[in-house]
Amino acid sequence: MSTTFTINGQPYTVNLTDLPPDITLNTFIREHAQLTATKFMCLEGGCGACVCAVSDGKSTWTVNSCLKLLNTCAQLDIITCEGLGNQLTGYHPIQKRLAKMNGTQCGFCSPGFVMNMYGLMEQHGGRVTMEEVENSFGGNICRCTGYRPILDAMKSFAVDSTIDVSEENVDIEDLNLLARNCPRSGKACKGACRQSKLIYEDGSQWYWPSSLAEIFEALENVGDSEEFMLVGGNTAHGVYRRSPDIKHFIDVNGVEDLHQYSSDKEKLTLGASLSLTETMEIIRSTSKQSGFEYLEVLWHHIDLVANVPVRNSGTLAGNICTKKEHPEFPSDIFISFEALDVKVVAMKGIDDEKEMTLEEFLGDTDRKMLLKAFILPSYPKDMYIYDSFKIMPRAQNAHAYVNAGFLLELDGNSKVKSARICFGGIRPDFIHATDIEQLMVGHSPYESNLVEQTFSKLEGLVKPDEVLPDASPAYRSKLACGLLYKFLLKHAPDAEVSGKFKSGGELLQRPLSSGMQLFQTNKQTYPVTQGVQKLEGMIQCSGEATYMNDVLTISNSVYCAFVGATKVGATIDQIDASEALQHPGVVAFYTAKDIPGTNTFCEPSFGYEAEEIFCSGMVRHSEQPVGVIVALTADQAQRATKLVKISYSSPSSDFKLMPSLKDVFSSETPDTSRIIPLVISKLKEVKFSDKPDLEVRGIFEMGLQYHFTMEPQTTIIIPFEDGLKVFSATQWIDQTQSVIAHTLQMKAKDVQLEVRRLGGGYGCKISRGNQVACAAALAAHKLNRPVRFVQSLESMMDCNGKRWACRSEYQCHVKTSGRIVGLSNDFYEDAGWNTNESPVQGHSTFTAANCYEFTDSNFKLSGHAVLTDAPSSTWCRAPGSVEGIAMMENIIEHVAFEIQKDPAEVRLANISKKSKMATVLPEFLKTREYYSRKKEIEAFNANNRWKKRGLGLSLMNFPVIYIGQFPATVTIYHVDGTVVVTHGGIEMGQGMNTKIAQVAAYTLGIDLSYVKVESSTTINGANSMVTGYAIGSESVCYAVRKICETLNARLKPVRKAKATWVETVEAANAQLINLIASDHYKTGDMQNYHVLGLALSELEMDVLTGNILIRRVDILEDAGESLSPWIDVGQVEGAFVMGLGYWLSELLIYEGDNGRLLTNRTWNYKPLGAKDIPIDFRVELVHNPRPSSSGFMGSKATGEPPCCLAVSVIFALQQALQSARQDAGLPREWLRLGAPTTPETLLLNAGHQVSEFKLK
């Protein structure tokens, strides 16, 4: 049986029996249509890399192609990013605008952003508001940019846009809004074409019913023990993985009865298969009718469910049925509908239809029961009060900690006639607070006695379960009570509520975000210092830019997946892959014994302790790879990994599992065998520089952080003649070449790498990707066929090391003036199971004093690596510096708190008067209105009990240290004078190639358009240093300038006064002058330097929920003379926002019993999104032309240092919490905030008790 659809107007007729029954649209687009603009990363609808648009001829919407099943695509027109616009047909205005406004860095996420915006414009006929735009990107993650330039670019298309793009004039017609024909008939599409049943070789069946009767006919074919699936949007796969044993797929999308809706004065009936987006459109329209005004509240709640592409596909029935199958699922649809007493129309057969409550439906055991419709009653607004809440770890695209819906029916005397008080996220068996519902009846809901009784009783009723990685029961209980209190505060008449309490009734209201970017340029050095568009920006925004997994291979390619060990501390006895090898499509399974060379992916000659590619003895961490499955498809490989059986010998009797730093320090006597001193102070004791007035002691803890690159760890290996061609997502081609060669006992000359660009790095692709590269190389070597290994997100998070968690124990001696006269800081960093890539004796130590003045005798610093039963920790953006600077800044804040002085003044008291910071800081405080804003915040806090604000300051002195070598080659073509540069660095979003091209153009005296930067290889980039530590761009630029100067010297004899560049090149070629030159940067060619930076962060906290808004951030960074200011501004914003995620939301939780990482998906690991960034985001690059302490051509690094400034937010939170605690009557006490400081941390430290919940 075949199905027909189009992709970018190209018809496809596909024999479905040739493909797996659950193949996704993403897999077809990439592997069969071989269109690579549509990416993937999480494969669960949580990252946005896979977004494309689909049209049925009547409307167009975006979908997550990783979730949409190909068998549901009949008669659809699918649009991908390269189909929207490209080099041949011309670029789409969205693509051009995003590139022009510097909205792309690594570019891996850019096609998803473009397509999401395109779908939004399509759905609204090209007319959208800035608010609609900013609200629509919750499902698109960007780790590079900090979102600000992306949002600006997209908002510039809004009808109310205030974004300046005056030189462009784009009409709606220019946006190419769709009007597609049916791909089968070629005529205007009138709807879906009829399909029939399809039986696959393995016995699984697909059905495409067009009526309710046909659904039940299909269900009759399902055996009692067989698994089946009613296919709607398949979005539940993003929460609970679809079973591999499903035998019957019943696509209900074509059943018109399930898409109907109607309304009258009494009710609104919604078809069960309406998507959440369709539901939102219907309820917003219906909310204008009398009795249905409450639907506006419901609209806003559904708007918080998942993200736009998921809501476009996910259905009402799918959401509720997921809740039925998984009672713990925190369904927002369910809790809202239950509070509203929504009834369901359910069917057990074509003639067996009945109306049920939601709770009755969930409790019914008939698994073939079909949801037909939902009935929403009318609730006249003069008789009913309804509201609902959802509290999440970030602003969008996250499931609730706790959600709630409250409905009160009032009689003529404004007393409660009936009440529905519903909570989600408590326990699977707790929905209604029945006692509270009964308690309220007959009373005004705002009576002081009733309010007191309500919360006294509710606190005892709400007893959440404890299931990791969910938030703690204490938090969820307090939060649930706070939501009911918030409801009462919001809806009570003003006369019934104290003015100081009233703002607590509202959730935090986020206005549109905006930004300001300030920098200066030097026209004398253009194009260097000129703000130019990123060279790859346009092809990144069209999806034409090539990443490692976009390398096309021949049809006999195979795919890989790791098999992981589960028993940490045990020794592997035997591995049985016999069942896996019988699985369809599996080609081979390899373990350590199959490696012909060295079983390590970390090169000892590079200073590393060996780390096994495949574990052959003691298991060091959960999911440590023991082997690799090789199969014909990625899905087959992944499924077969579950079939490999591993037997273990028991761990030694004295082994105690400790997967985290907190586990090691949780006992009264930490296991000293795990603590390795790496930095030992020469001081036996601190010698005070003056007599101290008091002592300040404390502990400061920072957690792990996962890099969350949008591009997974990826390697493609192609056997070629007598060697291997390797396309690997690595930041260090030299080491990757070396470990592959040693793994296979090959010579380096036979292992040649090529890297065009990376989809983000941040340190995780320095060595961690080598494990994937070596495994893929082994498979290619053994099978002599191309191998593709794209590691899954779960496997990456399980196997790859993270930022080193850190614990600082400090003892500070101070004067009442704020001057520190003695300091001892013992810090401990989480190494994982070995000490590879340790920042302890590096940047953690180098930055531990930050910009403050100490002597050799009054600062005692000791650093330790702590061994844990987790993957070896690794470099992560600004490694060590984030921890070192934060430790010192926290000490300064703690001192200021204890002596009750302004933190800015304490900083000034400890900065050398001779330092540049002593001049910069006072000016920064003045221009950012620090003192007046602080007074405004104090006034706000005095007038608001349940909303608090804070203003946090942080300073940075970031050392940049040049190491290693970076070769480069510049070639001039005599044909037209164009120039190609190759080098040993790696472009991964930091703008390296653009800066290189600018330097080459400037040095050669040619237009930037003449220059192209090609892929990095182990031929032209042999023996290169790792691209990291913020030195790659400057180092390669140095090498390129040297080379261009060499070429200029060669051209000088033939250069004539009025000759053009092309004429000069032609003359040189005629005289056989060599137009190819190579050179390199090496240690010592440039001096090390420091980067100074300052940040001021203002935020607001909801005391009742722990949620926050970052109201404003001001960043000032000394960038010297920026080589490319728009790139550097983007680096500052992106690094800072990545730092914000570290301090606010990125929580990694290991299970203590088995060491398993529980937060290894987008479902439960939350980098910040587009609506979490500062509302007012101001960045200024200090123009400091050619200072003596600076890098190449007077420039300074911007990619890593700003990450260190984000700690300012927790200092602002400390202030907000202190105000809340003062209002709660608690004694003044310094709070141990760290990374991450989540809503849970904030609420539990706010200090209030439920007994304080009063209206007056």
C-alpha cells in the first residue's frame, strides 16, 4: 500500500510496507528524501530542532517532525526550511531577517525557529502581534544566542512592531503564504483522501478509519493481549515512550465526528480529537458569549501546555487518555476540566454511548473505550468564580510542579453554594480537596474565620508523594496552599484585602522583552571591528549549512547505539547479546574484546588518564557503555540495546554508591579516599593584614550543568581506500584522530578528519565525543561499510560529564568597613570517577581572588577533586572560572550582609585603588542608577508582602591564557582573486570563521566577499590545539594575519599603483608566484590578558510560588577593540543566559540507590527558554582600543567570560528573600543559595507559614 504527499512541492509516493509502521516524518525527510535542514536532537518534541510546517490545503501548521508519524501524512504538503528559501530560489524574508539581525550562532536551531515563525504567520494570515510572536517560541531551545536577537528578528514582522528595520519593506505577499493543491489530484485540496488497512510483515497493522463505526471495527481486530494505539498527534511519546510492542495503529485523525464542536447557552461541546490549538481558537471565540467568559482563563492555561508545535498536534483525548494510562501524569487539561466539572462522552461500541465524569472515565477499566467529546457547562460570571494555575520550573514548555483549578458557585448573598477545589501534582489519588469544598459551602469565601480554617485544614490534607525527580513534598504542599490563597486574594473585593497583600493574587506579569546593545567601531580597520553579518548566517537560517549528521553516505550505511551497564561498582562477568543479534536489522555487536588496539577514548599522551571506550571490568557509572549495537536503522539499534543481557559480580563489601558531591559530604565523616588535594596552600594559617572586627563563615554549593548542545555527539565514518574518512563533531580534531588511530592500531595518516562546523560545543565535544567516534570507527573498521552514530539525548546525559559541581567552605575575617583582612577558602569539585579535565588547579584557582586585593599571606586557598560514581566531569563554558568567581563574589555578598553594608561598597573596599575596576565600578553604578533603583526596590518590598524584588551585582576578572598551536593555510585563486582559508580551529557558533575572514580581508586589502573559510581538517589543521578556553578565534586570526602578510610580501613586486586586486593576483600567477601560504600561532606569540566585566541584575519574585521575573540586566564587558562587535554582543548575551540557566533552573538529580541520572531528557532538564531571559537586556562593550593588556589586534574574548557574571541573579534573590523573611518575622540570617536556585529553593526559604495566609 502506498501513500502520497509532497515535500516542498515535490510529490512522493511511498510504499508504506517498505518502511517501519512507526517511522517518523523526521526520519523520512532526512534519510529518504535526504533533506537535511530539518534537524533532530531530543526526539521528544522538547527542543524545536525538528520543526517543519505541514498543510492540508485548508490550513498550515507547524509540527515536531520527530513526533509526527509518517503514516499520518497522507495528502499533506510538507514544508522544510530549505524548501522555504535557499540559494537557488531565493531566501525567504524570515530567513533573511534572522540572519541579518544576528539571530544565529551555531545555527543548528535556526531552521526550527524559522519554520515555527513561518507557521505562526501562516496561521494568522501574516498578521501577528509582538506579544503573539514572543509567546510562540517556548518549544524552541537555543543554547547560543540568549534568544534576544532571535525574538527581535521575529517580532520585526509583527503589525505592531517597534523593531527598526526601516531599510526593508516586506509585504505580507512576500512571505509566500501557502495555498496548496492536493498532491494526488493537483486540484484544490478539499480534505483527506480515503485510506484502508495495512498489514506489515511482522503482523502489525495500520488502520485509517473515516467513521466511528470503522474505529470500532478496527478495535475488534485487537486481541486481548495485544497492544494498540489510537493515533492522534503522537505527542505523548514526548512524555512516555511509545511501546515497541504495539501491533495495531488506529489513526483517528480522519474521523470527522471527533473534530466537531458546537455551543448553545448551556454548554460547549468539543470533539475529542480537536488539537489543543484548535481548542484554544474555539474557546477564545466562545468566551465572548455570556456564561462562557471563564474560557479566557482556560485559554491562558492551555497556552502553558507544552509548546506551539505540540499543541498543534496533541489532542484533548490524547491528553486525557495519557492521564488515564499514567495516573501520575500532571495533565493540565484534566485538572482544568475536572475543576470545571466537564463531562465526557465515551463510547464502548457504536451503539453504546454515555456521558461520564472525568473521574469515572479514568477509573473505567475498558481499554477500548473511545472518547468522543467533552461537554463544558456554562457558568454565568455573576454566579461563578473560576481560576486556574500552573507553576513550572521555567516560563514555558514544562510540566507543572503543581497545577490547580478552582470553581466557586455563589448564591444571591455571595456565599458559596458549591465548590470544586482541584489540585494536580500532589499524588495520583489526590484530586479534590473534598473537605475544603464542603467547608466553604454556606460561607462567604473571604470570611476571615473561614480563610483561617481553610488553610489550617488544607495543609493537613495536601500530602504529596515523594517520587524523584519531582520537587519535594514540602514544596508542593506549600505551593498548593499558596495557589488557593492566591485565588482568594485575586478575587476578593478590594475592601476585603489588605493593600500590601493584594499583589499576591496575581501571577508575575511579563511584558514584552527588549534590549540595548552599545559598542563602537574603528572604520580605519574595516572590515575588522565592523559589525557584519555572520558569514554562515544565511545558509544556517535556510538550513543549507552542513553539520556532521548532514553528511550523506551510501545506502549500505549502518547506525549505532550504546549498551549501558546498570550496576555501578560491580564488575562485568558476562555480556550476552544473542537475543539482540536476532532483532530485526541488527548487524553486529562489539565490546572491548573486539578492539584491536587501545580501549580508551582519552589519549594518555595528551595528559589524560585512560577512560575505556567499552567497560571491561568495574562499572564506574550508571549507563557506562559496555558495547555498541550496529543496525540498519537508528531505531533498530536503539531497541536492540534493551535486549543485551549483562551479568555482574557484586561490588566489594566496602563500596558505597555516591553519585554526587552532596552524597560525599552528606555523611558526618566524608570518605577521605574520595577527596584528592590538587591545590595545597603554602600557608599553614592565614596572617591578617589588619586586626579583624568579626569572622564570617559559610558554605557555598554549586551543582552540575549539562552542556545541552543542540547538535548531539555525532560521528560519521566512511571507509576509503586504505583508511577512514571521519566526520566527527569534535572541538579537537588532533585528539580525535589520535584516539581513533590507537583504537584501531592504524597510522594517523590513515585517519583523516573533516569538520565543517559544530552545532554548539561549550566543552562537551573536546573529549567526550571521542567515545562515540571510537565506537563508530570500530564498527566501520570491522564491517568495512559507512557508519553513522548520533548519540541519543538520554545516552549523552547519562554518559557525558558535566560542569564540575563545587563546594566552597570559607572563613573570612573582616573589618566593619568591609575590608577583608584574612580569608581561607577550601573548595571541593566533583570530578566524577576520575580527575581528567580538572579545573581545580586551573581556572578555579586562577579566578578565586577575582578582582580583589589580597597578599600572599592573608589568602589561604586549598582545592580538591572529589571522586564520585558518575561520568568523569568535563569542561563546560568558562570551566573553573564560573566556580572561582562565584565563590569570591558570594563571600563578598556574605560579608556585606553580616556587616550590613551595601555590597557595592564592600566590593570597592576590597579592590585595589590602582586597578581599572576601581574606576569602572563607580561609573557603572552611576550610569545604571544603582542607588536610586535600590531605593525603589526597598519601597516596593515595603508595600508588597507576597511580591519581592532584588538587585544583584557581580564583578569579573577573567584570565585568558594562550596555549598550544593553531595552523592555517590561505589560498588565493588566480582566476578571480578569491581567497579560501583553512585552519585547525573549530567553528561552533562563536563566529570564528567570520572574524578570520574579516582579518584576511583587512590584511590583504580586499572586500570581505572575496573570502571564504573552508572546513577544518587534519591535513591543513594537523596538530592543532583544542578550540576552547576562549582562545581559538584570536589564535587562528593571528596565524591568518601572519600568512596574509607573507602573501602580501610575495605580491609586492608585482603590485602596481592603480592595479586592482584581481589584476595583481593575475600578474603574480603569471610569474609563478606561490599564492598558497601556511603558518601557525604558537604559545608565546601573544601575551595573556584579563577581561573585566560587571553585571547588575534586577528581578522580582512571587513569594507564594517561587517563580521569578528577571526585570532588567545591565552588562558591561571590556572587549578591547572587538574584531566583530555584533558577534561579540551575541556571545555576551548567550554566555550570560547559559549562566542564568545554571543558577536558576538546570537541576541534575541522581538516584542514590543505583546512580542513575533521573533528569536526562527535555521533559525534566530545563535550560532557560525565550520567556525566561531578562525583560530589559542591556549589553555594552567597553571600547578600549589597543590596550597593552589585550589579545589579537586589541580584541578580547567574549564567548566564555560573561557566563561568570550570571551569579548576580542569586544575590538579587538573596535580597528578595531577606525581605520576605523579615515580613515573616524571622531573624536575620544569611541563606545558602547556590546553583541551581529553583522555585522550590526560593519558596522553601521564603520563611512564611500557611497560617499567615490571611486577607487582612
